[in-house]
Amino acid sequence: MTSDLSAYRSAPSLAHLHPRDRSPQRIAVLPGDGIGKDVTAEAVKVLAACAERFDLPLELVHLDWDADRYLTSGETLPEGALDDFRDYFSAIFIGAYGDPRVPDMKHAADILLGIRFGLDLYINFRPIKLHDAHLCPLKGKGAKDVDFVVFRENTEGAYVGVGGIFKKGTADEVALQEEIHTRKGVERIIRAAFEYAVENGRANVCMADKSNIMQYGHDLWTRCFAEVAEEFPAIETQHYFVDALAMQLIRAPERFDVIVTNNMFGDIITDLSAALQGGLGVATSANIHPGRTSMFEPVHGSAPKYAGTGRANPVAAILSASLMLDFLGHKQAAEHVEEAVRATLREGQSTPDLGGKLTTEQVGDLLAQGILGAVAVG
Ligand code: NAD
Ligand code: IPM
Ligand code: MN
């Protein structure tokens, strides 16, 4: 990392990735299950406050595609939904999916992975940013040390569902679960990571794989990384085996600017990295195909034990909504939300996961009112 690039570090923008010809900008809102519903209600409040304060042309369409609906009707992602999203919507906002009554996650897989795969949202963009030093569990690390983004491949790898079970339930049972890595899929996520580095003043792109043992699929990653890197001579590169990366993220998170990795490893390291910034209660994500309808969601799941208790932190959902505002071209509103969140975190005005005493709703109200200018936040 070089200091002359540091001025750009806090101002990443996704706006150039959005199809700009739509007005009003229609957003599908899918709260999902468990705390997904609780946190989405607060994100919607904040979006409404932003729409009012900044005069944004947003139109929210609420879709109750949850476990209850699946259990009563059998329906998950309705037929034609993906075409409608692609043709008539600018973005999709999701709370979280997962319900103990649906142990195989059928509805979650159909809806969540259905949207990621069906809309070909190949970039899972997960920024890791320490909004206030006291939230970091690492000794001696501050905001400047924990500030990187993960580009998780989002359409292939271990998530393709290719495999099968032979002689199920017998002593001779065989289970096969394939990973699929394509040159097109690997190249485009690596290129997206490098392009982001260039456009956002990031000095270094790190690729993580397990090519020492996954000698076919991850060899493709190693070769594609070297090839794409040649197109970006100004960007430094580093390579880690993912086990070593897990250790380095704890020991020296300041080494990282942009990390690019496959679907499964990206899933795991972003939960780990979330802990560096205060936990899943603040970790955000965007699922993007540049130029197309894209999807925004917190990194966390439905945390069923907290559903309806007021203990869920809505900040991850609210900051994911802020990523969405940025993608939709509303940078000022997005920055305003982030600043309001940072101020409340600094002051300890938070839910119990961050040591505060506020409820989910109180945090949402405070931020929405702060954005409207009704109360001073922080
Ligand atoms: P989880 O992310 O739901 O929760 C793990 C733990 O993190 C919780 O018990 C809680 O202590 C904490 N946590 C998470 N979000 C929080 C928040 N907003 N505020 C405060 N604390 C929070 O993961 P899990 O328990 O492994 O999974 C629960 C369900 O969610 C499962 O069905 C899983 O498959 C699903 N899931 C869905 C998504 C998604 O929809 N994107 C992501 C991860 C897990
Ligand atoms: C996430 C989640 C999902 C994933 C699950 C719920 C399918 O863990 O968004 O990180 O593995 O991608
Ligand atoms: Mn995950």
C-alpha cells in the first residue's frame, strides 16, 4: 500500500456499474426470514428518509417470498420473476434467508442463489471497513488497518450443485460434489477486482486459492490471475493459499487492499473478515453484474434466535442499502448514510452485539431521523 493513494480509499463508488436509463428506479424488497424481516424494515426506513431528503426517484416493491409462503404454497421464486427483475427493476434488496422449518434451505437456495445465478451476478462485492477502532477485536489495530474489499466469485465454484449420491443410506454410499471453474468465470471476477483497484486507488490485489492441492480448478485460477495481472502493471499482486490468508487476515489485515477468490472461500473469509470490523451486524454485500439489475444484502443470515427480539443489528442491512444507493448513482445519499452510521457507532448507540443498549428499531429510527435532519446523530 502506498500513501499517495490513501486519499481515495474512503470513496469507492459502484455508480458506473449501474444501468442508468431507468426512472423511477424500481427496487424489489425481499425481507426473507428471521431477522431478515427485522433489519429490512429499518433499511426501508432509511431508504425512505434518503428519498425524502435527497429527492430520489425510488419505487420500492415489497415481495413476501419467505419460508411461510413456501411452506403454505410450495412456491419459491415465481416463474418469470427473473425476467421481471432484469427488465423492470434497477435493484433487489434482500434481508436474509433461512428457517429451521426448512432444513434443506430449498426456498433460500431457489430465491437467493436463483437470483445470483439467474441474473448472472458474478461479482459478490464485500467491503470490510472498520468504522470505529473500538469495534475491532485485534489488539492495536485501527481504522487504517482494516480497510479492504473482497471480490467473491458468485456464479460457480462449489456452489453449482453438480454431483449426486449413489447407494444412499447404505454402507457403500458415495457422495460426489463437484466444483466448476470456467476460464470465462475466473477471468471476469479477477478482471473486476483489478479494475476496481485501478478505479479506487487501491495498490494491491491478492488472490487466494488452494492450488497446492486443488491441482486442476485452482491451477486455472493461478494462471488466469497471472495473465490478467499483466493487463494492470501498476497494481501490485500477492498470492496466498487460503489457509495462510485466514491467518494473515488476523495477524496483519493492513496488508490487504483487494482480495479476489472463489465462491466458497469468499463466503468463509468474509465472515472471518466481518469479525475484524465488529461482526456480522455491520458486514455488507453487493451482488453485481455491471450494467444490469443487481442485488444487495447484508452478509449475515436469518439468525433465528434473534428474530423479533429487537436484538438484531440493522446496520449491515442499512449499509447494504447505502451500497445500493451508490450503485444507483446517489453517491451523496450513500455517503450521508455511512456518515450517520459511523457517528452512531462512535457514540456507542448500537444494538447489544456491539455493546450498546438500543433495539433494532431504535437504531433504524435514530438513523432515519438523523438523515432527515430531525435529530443530531452522534
Ligand atoms: P447467521 O449469520 O444468521 O448468524 C450467526 C450469528 O451471528 C448469530 O447467531 C448472531 O449471534 C450473529 N448475528 C448475525 N447477524 C446479526 C445481526 N444482524 N445482529 C446481531 N447479531 C447477528 O448465521 P447462521 O446462524 O449460521 O445461519 C442462520 C440461518 O441463516 C441458516 O439457515 C443459514 O443457512 C442462513 N444464512 C443465510 C444467509 C443469507 O440469507 N444471505 C447468510 C448466512 C446464513
Ligand atoms: C452468504 C450465505 C449464503 C452463501 C448461503 C445462505 C447460501 O452464507 O451470503 O454468505 O453461502 O453464499
Ligand atoms: Mn456466508
